[in-house]
Amino acid sequence: MNILDKIVFDKRKEVELRKALIPKSQLEASVLFNRPTHSLSKALRTSSSGIIAEHKRRSPSKAEINYNLNVQDVAVGYENAGVCGMSVLTDGKYFGGSLDDLLIARSSCQLPLLRKEFIIDEYQILEAKAYGADVILLIAAILTRDDIKSLSEFAKSLQLDVLLEVHNEEELHKSIMPSLDMLGVNNRDLKTFNVSLETSKLLSNLIPDEFVKVSESGISSIEAIKELQPFGYKGFLIGENFMKTDNPGKSATQFINNINS
Ligand SMILES: O=C(O)c1ccccc1NCC(=O)[C@H](O)[C@H](O)COP(=O)(O)O
């Protein structure tokens, strides 16, 4: 079983337990559930940097990245740096994250927040809304076209933006539909962990113009951003490069200042 299959296998069991613990009606009745959301795709269209900065303690490809930070400091630091949005990993087992991280980020900043999760069930979208997310991620590698359609339409009905992630042409072709806002190309192969910016370049002209293009993973330099911009990318999801430092907000500030100089 590859790592992605293993994550999804574990996630199915986790979601069933979560559903038994907190009924949907309780999520729908929560304070944050009916708040207005902030659109990440709209913010990216007009942003000069397009940085979506991630909170990520560990990952299957890197093991530990940073356990010495608190989410509030990271969120405030990213907001002060002028990032366009923040991604919060909520998977516990493989990334050391939680829904509480999302809630703390929500209470700490006004940025559009992406729930970075392996979403396979509508219940997780209700959780995303109840814990303060503005955007959900759908990963084409773990979903059928029918799943992508029903989950994205459900997210849109809750005024959430949808970022659909692909890694190859086949995933892209099966996924394109009007209920998506952003198409993300993951430069990391989630089965082998190989990273190459060429993936974003190769797939860019296959993404229709109505979707905001986001390049994800393995971005660690201004040169990478400058290389990807001519291919139409407006969003750049960066995790480890900021999170491996003592002060991710400061790293993001320096990064953004260099993009704009
Ligand atoms: O990061 C991993 O090792 C990973 C492994 C398996 C599934 C997903 C994984 N990462 C999720 C992400 O997409 C990244 O956290 C995100 O794009 C930021 O990447 P990076 O800047 O390289 O930390």
C-alpha cells in the first residue's frame, strides 16, 4: 500500500469515529458556521505575491519540520507578512495537525484559511466550515469524478472556495468542472515524494483560464516563483520553507519583499 492509500484508509476510519462523536447538527449550529467567508480565489486574482503560507509541523516526506511554534504566532506572522491566505494542515497522524489548529488560526487572523486535509466525506466539509475555514482542498488522486462533483458542489453551497489538486494530466482531465475555483498542481508526487516544478509547467496550458492556477509544494526561492509566473500561476503554496525556520512570519516577510522588489 502506498502512503496515500494508507492515509485514506486511516482517514475513513477516523471520519466514522468523528461522525459518531459530534453529530452534523452540532457542527451546523456552531458559532462560526454561519459567518461570511473570505474568498481565496478572489484575493489571489489581485495579489502581487500570491503566497499561500502553510502551517505544517511534520510530513510523511520530511518527518519532523517544526514542533516549537504556536499556531497563533504563525498566523499573526503570516498576516503581517502580507500573505494572501493561510493553509492549515488538520491531519493528526501524518502531519501533527488538528482542527484546533484551524480554530486558533481563525481566531488569530483575518486571512482566507484553507483546511488542508484528505477530504473524502461531506462531514469533513461541515467541520471545515464550523472550525473557521474559507477554502477546502480536494485531491483528485483519492477521489472519483463523481466524488469531486458532489463534494465541490456541497462546499459551494456553504460559500466555501474549492481548491482542486492534481499531479498529472489524467487527474486534471477527470476533474475539470464549474464547481471548482482554483486548480492546484502539486509538484510533489504524493506516492513517491519526488518534487519537480516541471509538473506545474507541463500542466499549466491544460488548465482553462477561468480557474485560478496554484502551484503547490517544493517552492523555496523567489527564482521558483519568477519561473512559474509566466506559466499563468497566481498562487504559490509554501509550507516547509517557512515552517523550518524559527520565525515563519519573518521568513514570509523577507520572501514577499523580495518578490515585490
Ligand atoms: O508534504 C508531504 O510530505 C505530503 C505527503 C503526502 C501527502 C501530502 C503531503 N503534503 C501536503 C502538501 O501538499 C504540502 O504540505 C504543501 O503543498 C506544501 O508543500 P511544501 O512547501 O513542500 O512543504
